Amino acid sequence: MYRDPMLIKRIDITRLDDCLALAVSRDWTPDRRVWTLMFEIGAVFGIDDPGGGLAGCVVSTRYGTRLSAIGMMLVAEGFGRQGLGTRLMEHAIADGGTESTWLTATRFGKPLYEKLGFRSVGECTRYAGDLRLPPSGGSRPVSIEDVPAMVRLDAAVFGAPREHVLRAVLSAADQVRVIEGTDGVRGYGAAWRNVDNTAIGPLVATDERTARDLIADLAAGSDQPIRFHLADTHPELREWLESHGAEREFDTTAMVYGASLPGDRERLFLPLTLATG
């Protein structure tokens, strides 16, 4: 019986090093912590390279029936222009099976995604820099008692259930901080220490003042540059961060397939990663 050597199949954490090697081959940072998280909260699909390793991969992260996210789509240079990217994307869309599918696109990937039916809904910029921010003193480390309130706030803002993601963040992040108000948790944010930077995200808050205080407190004391992704829906926050040392690195386009994004995106200040929303 003939077996397609370019079969797409779900892979598990035992293929982590193959994913990292593929990322390095395409000049991506081999972020082991992010890839490990992808295996925990999403479905990672791969195509084997007959010579060893992976010819391509993609990650689909599902949030109930309303929303899924696609990211980490990579094709090895030696397998370019053979339709693998299209096949991986079609597989990820079908696996999600949700009302909306979200991703961010570089200028290189955008034409492919448009052909598949994705439409642009905004821009997202990656920033990094030595943020010169005094701590606000208004936040505190998260406690287990905060989790139900965090989940409720996040569901209202994100528009789809992702408690499994929040619990993974609580386990894996170096810091998770909350700010309380008279009505309970007004915002939360997480920070992750990587190879050469500290990433902040996700960050959900009821207002920009709360978001600023969380960013300041999460960045306080870091001996690494601070990295984050910021959508074009928050121009005043962008101006404030740039005035305190954040430097633009590159832009991506947020794109959606299917129904419009659910939730209240004005209060989703920073995503977890570009691969997850």
C-alpha cells in the first residue's frame, strides 16, 4: 500500500527538538519555553522530512467552539514552493473547526493566508527594550483565590473560554500579578524569562491605567530587555511605552477567517504569544 511521505500528523513533545531545529533553520529564535507551552495547550502538527527531522509544522490552539488560533507555521527551506504551507494551514483550520480562526501574518505569509480566505483586521507590533519604568506598587503576586475572578474577566475580554491556557500560564510563567478594585480583579499580567529577554503577556485589564501599572510592575527589576506585542488598538499606550524605552522591532498583520473576533479586544492589551492570541 502506498503511503504519502508528506503525511500531516499530530506530533507530541518528543518532537520538541525537531521543532526547535526547524525554527533555527528559518532564523526563528529557538524558544524552548514557548514551544513547550504550545504542546501543552494546543495541537502541534508536523510533516516528517524523509531525511530526518521535520519538513514543516503548524500549531492550532482551540478555545471552545467560537475561536481558534494558528501559529508557528514553518516549512523547511528545502521543501519550499511544494504546497506544504497551504496543506498545513488547511489542516489547522479544519482541526480548529471554530466560528473564527485568528492568526498574525508577516508580509511574506500574508498572501497565502489571503488566498485561504483570511482578512486583515489590524496591525500588531513587536517591541523590545530596556523599559525605564518605576514600579507602580499597585499590583501583587497572584494567589490561587484569584483564579476564578481571572477566568471570568478573561472570558469576557477574550470572548472564548481559555481557562486551560490561564492555568498553564500560572504554572509556567515566572511572574503573574493582579490588580484589584472594589469589584474584584481589574487586571492581570504574566512575565516570562527567555534566553535573551523577558516577555510580558498575556495582559488583560479593565482600563489603560491598570495595564500601565501591570507592565511597570512586571518589568521592574528585570536584568533583561522587555519584549511584548502590542496591537494598533492602543495608540496612547504605544506612545507611553515608546517614551520609556520600548523600540519597534517588526510589524505583523492580525487576520481572521470566518466570523468576527469575539470579546472586547479593547481590554486585551497584550497577547500571550503571536501564536495563541
